[in-house]
Amino acid sequence: MGASQPLVESDHHVHLYGCLTAQDLWQLGKDPCKRDEGLLAWYAQKYLEAWGVRPRVEEYWSHPEGASLLQGDYEMRQPGNFEQFQACFNLIIALVPKNPSDISVLQKVLARVRSYGLVFFEPRITFPLRWSKHQAYQCLDAYAHYLGSSKKSSKPEVKWMLSLPRDLKYAALHLSWLEQWCVERGTSEKIAGVDIAFDERGCPPSVFKTFLQERLLPARQRYGWQLTYHVGEEFSDKSMWSAIRWVYQSWELGWTRLGHCTALGVNPQLRYGQSYTEPWQERVTHLRWLLQHHVELHREGFVLELAEVRHQLKRLLQSPGQPVVSTYLDKDVLRLRLFQRAVARMLRRREVVIESCPSSNYRIGGVILPQDHPLAFFTRFQLHTVWGTDDPGVFATDWHHEARHIAEIKRAVASIYLPAGYGETNVF
Ligand SMILES: [Zn+2]
């Protein structure tokens, strides 16, 4: 690796099971006695729905080219949407060991991380919804025993996070198991914090407001945990305007680290000409938020026509329930960039940390060129950013590839899209 390329020393956003390679999955499914045919049929059906092609799953382990077939289906090497990503990830769900005490995946992944030379690794794990408290404890005990037995000086230093589902009932249950386990075992060592992952569509940050304030913030005080939140990654359920606002609102509520925030940084020109539909309630919330924050937005260079915003809000309130259908035109692209810039400046002053995932954003964020990547924008506007591979197995990447992406994106920072008249001297 050339001296000009940054070495990725830490991975701060990575899902443990998403590290499994196609070859790992093929090996896991090799023994027919260990395969769950029902789960594989579910994977095949979901894959067909997302990609429009049925995977030849019955040939993965019977055909001479089966391993290549599996690899072709599992690895998402071209840009796609979140459903397509999830359809690939479902193969992991179908094949991983079902015994909660099984730490073979952790061992395998850490061996790889060690050979690369990372100094810090922060994998996220999750409890399947079908697990009981006893099974969750078996998993926590196994992780604590394995990670606790490694020498303090050995690299990488590993601290893991628990990813909670978007479903509040399960999120509360899984958090309570984790906290009870910490109390009963008298340790929270090796736990970096708690994350909210999974599909964010239809789940505005306000859904977690009470849970965050009553459960997570006290846990942070007790254990010093990071509270991380996947947001602004997938916004096909609303406008890019609202997706940018969701990023800011997540910080406002108290999350300490925000995952992806693609909407905040991606070049809005990529959306030019595309149509979107925004639910009525989302648009009402957005217009009210703009009115509440217009002074700060103005100070950061985003000027609102207040009379126009009030007029739009009044019209919406007169016809409740009607979704807003619109298209991103030239003026929207320009205004979106100014809105991104204003919100970035507001966040920068509050020292929020964004977890940026280069390959993941290329594949799911519809980004082609490095200057359009959210990380280029975050770098230009000096937001505090850490990096992650997210699901390197699905995205067919590793830390070498990510280091190259990061170097390429940083070289492209000067070329990011900024509206005319908002050049270098006016940026800050
Ligand atoms: Zn993630």
C-alpha cells in the first residue's frame, strides 16, 4: 500500500455476521444435516422478490460450480437497493450456526482482522427474535469468555455492540437482557454500546424518543456506552429533505453516533429528475420543523421563504392524508445542497460522530463517483467521521479495499458539487 493511502486502523461500523464471505457460507452449508431447508426456501423466495431471479439454491452444494453460483447470488458488487441488499444478507440468516454459544464466526472473523493488522474492531451482534433470555445469556457468556481470555495487549482491541431491532417491544426486551446480564455477571467490559439497525423506513427518530430517554441514556451514564443509530441510509419512503432532517433529529434526541447519514452527504444531483412520494404526516412534520429551526438554518446559509412554508403547511392541513408527490428539479438540487450544508454546519458545532461506510454507500446509496460520496461531503465540511466496512462479505470488500476507497474519496473532496457562488471561500 502506498504511503499516500491512509491505513484503515479501526472498524467502527461492522456487523459481525456480515463479515462472512461467500466461501464461508458455502462451507457452513456443506453438511446437509446442518442445513435448514425451510430457511433456505425462505431466502430463495425473498431473493426472487427483490432481484426478480430465483437463486439456484438447490445447486449450491450439488453442482460442480455451486460455490460460484452462491458467490454470484450473495455478493452485491453492483449498486442496488436496500431490499436487494437484505435479500443477499438473508443467506447469512439461513446458514449461520443456530447454537447461541457457538463463537466460530467470531473466531473466524477475528483471525482475518488480525491478519490485516487492525488495532480496533467494533463488531455488532444481534439476538434473533426467536431467542429466549437463556439463549441470549449463553451467547453473552460465550463472547465474554472468549474475548476476556485474550491478552490485554493483543491486537485488535475488540469491543462489541448489541444491535437492537426497530421493533420497540423487542428492543426493550433485548436491552433488558443485556443490562441484567451486566449486573449479574458484574461486568460490561468489552461492550462498546448499543445500536439501532435494520430497515429505517417508516420508523422516524421520534419512535425511539421515550426509549432513548428512559432506557438508553441512563444505560449510557451507567456503562459509558455509545448510542449509535442507523439513519439517512435508505429514504425511498420519503423525500431527501426529510431524510436529512431525520439525521439532525437523531442527534437532537441524544444519539452519540449516527450510522451512514447518506442523505446528509450524497450529491443531490444524483436525484435530479427522480420522483418521490412523501406521506402527508412526514411533510407536515418537516414544514413545522423548518419553522422551528429557521433562525439557525438562516444563520448557516439556508434562507427560508417563511410565508411560503406557512402557506404550504396551511394547504396541507386543509387536506389531511394526501401524500405529496413531487420530482427533484434543478432548483431542488441546489436548495438540497444548501440545506445539507446548513445542517452539516449545525451538526459540526455539536461534535456528532458519523460512521461512514465507503463500499456500502456506493452499493446502496446509488453513488458512482468518489466526489458524489457522502464521505467527500463530510470531509469537506469537517464533520467528525469514523469508518466502517458495514457488511464486507456481502459487499465483497475488505479493509484494503476500503482504505483505497477512502484515499480516492479524499482526493476528490475538492471536486464535490457546490452551487455556483458557494465556492471554497464561502464554504465556512
Ligand atoms: Zn450497518
